[in-house]
Amino acid sequence: MLVVDNGMYGTSRMHQEREYPGRVVGTTLTNPDFAAFARSFGARGETVEREGRAEPERTEFA
């Protein structure tokens, strides 16, 4: 399984920024460490923190 986390409700935020400039609320998320969560169940969990690093890690899961 691959979990992608951008840390926000992107579409909702886009509409808020367009319709109510400077009044964005409730779209930024604080999520758990999904890699640590996976490891707590005995699964492999990795975190990719910069672009370009996902490919080597993704192929290792195959």
C-alpha cells in the first residue's frame, strides 16, 4: 500500500482561497507518522521526504 499525504484538503483550500482570500480555515491537517504506524503492525514503513526518492523505495516494495 502507498499512502500519499500532502497535509491538507487541497480542493477545499483552493475554493476558500479563491472565494475568501485571507480567510482559509480547517484545511491544514496534522497526520500521524504513517510509516511508524505501518511498522507498529509489523509491516514495512518508509518515509520519502523529497522528490525523486520515491522510485527506488517503491520498487523495493514490489
